[in-house]
Amino acid sequence: MTYSREVENMCPVTKGPLHGPAPIPEEGKWVMAKEVSDISAYTHGVGWCAPQQGACKLSLNVKNGIIEEALVETIGCSGMTHSAAMAAEILPGKTILEALNTDLVCDAINVAMRELFLQIVYGRSQSAFSDDGLVIGAGMEDLGKGQRSMVGTMYGTKAKGVRYLEMTEGYCTRMALDENNEVIGYEFVSLGKMTDFIKKGLEPNEAYEKSLGHYGRFAEEDGAVKYIDPRKE
């Protein structure tokens, strides 16, 4: 350690009270975090790329400073999905400090890692008050039974109105309109269910029919007078 002449010539003054770090909530405990290994948490962060074309939701399960589980969800950019494949392989096994200083291939994923790091080290995690935190696998559970991201895609114009393209339930196939041409319901096909049916041996058409559902006042007896394909009509 090298000191300047001014510091060398100073007389020593004893440090008084011990001002330790403020305790933060971690997995049902209050922890005075001093090292990376003191950090345990499960939480999410959201990032965006420089042109703001795409976004990433990153979920990490950290135990004793080590990333044990990573869920990378992206939207809006085709290249970002491939970057996510690399990031999901890169992240597990790293400390959160290593991950913060690792190129995760895509701007949005790097920004998500930065935002998530801040939440974790300040004790603002989803598992802050959960005893022993969340199990490894919590990220997969977040995806639900279909193990697909919850995506909503809606499009609208002043001239022609709204179009429902994708809901959490699945790919929107038809929209139901009432006598005023207002939306009162929609039909969807659960792509996850349909794919699982096909994998089990069902014919595609049968799998498609079994995976259809609807929401709202979709039936004619409920006021639907017109059905439109949101992608073609």
C-alpha cells in the first residue's frame, strides 16, 4: 500500500463506533452482508437493449452468492432469443459479482443482470421474507404447466381498432364482436398443450381442437354476432 507524503505525516486517530452494513432481509433472516457469499435470494430483473427494440426478463436463484438457477425470457428481437440460450448456459455456477461483470451476449440481458444485482444486494428480492428461500426449480415453476413464457401481444390502429394476437392462455385465433363491433371475447389455442398432445401421438387436427378454449362472451347466445381472425380481417 502506498501513501502520499501528506497522509504519511498525519497522526493516527482511532476509529470509534463500528458502523457495519445495514442488515437486509434474505430468505427469512436479517443479514449484514459483507461478502458476495453472504447473498441468497430469488428474484427478477428487466433490461432493454440500446435501440430499445427488445427486452429481457431475467430470473435468478442465488444461494450463498452462487447462481444456482437462471430463467431468461426475451421479447421483441430475434437475435436476443439466441443470446438468451447462451446466457442461460453462462450464468449458473457464477457468483453474482462474476455475472455482473460477464458479457451476457445481449445488451438487454446485461442490463437485466445489472438491475437484478441491485435488487438482490439491497434485499429487495421475491424471497426476502421466505424461510430458506425458494427451491431450485422455482424459475421453471414460474412458467406454469405449459412451461412457456406468459406473453401478451396486442395491436391497434385508430382506423381499424384493436387486434388480440396472443394472450397468456395462448395464440388468439378469433375475436368475438357484438352488434356494435366491440370486442366481447376471444378464442385461443394453447400451443403448449397442442404440442404435448402431438408428442403423445394425437393427430395434429385433433390436438388442435382439444387445445382450443375461449374467454369472455364468446358464444352467440352471449351476444357475439361476428367473429374475426385478428391476423387477416
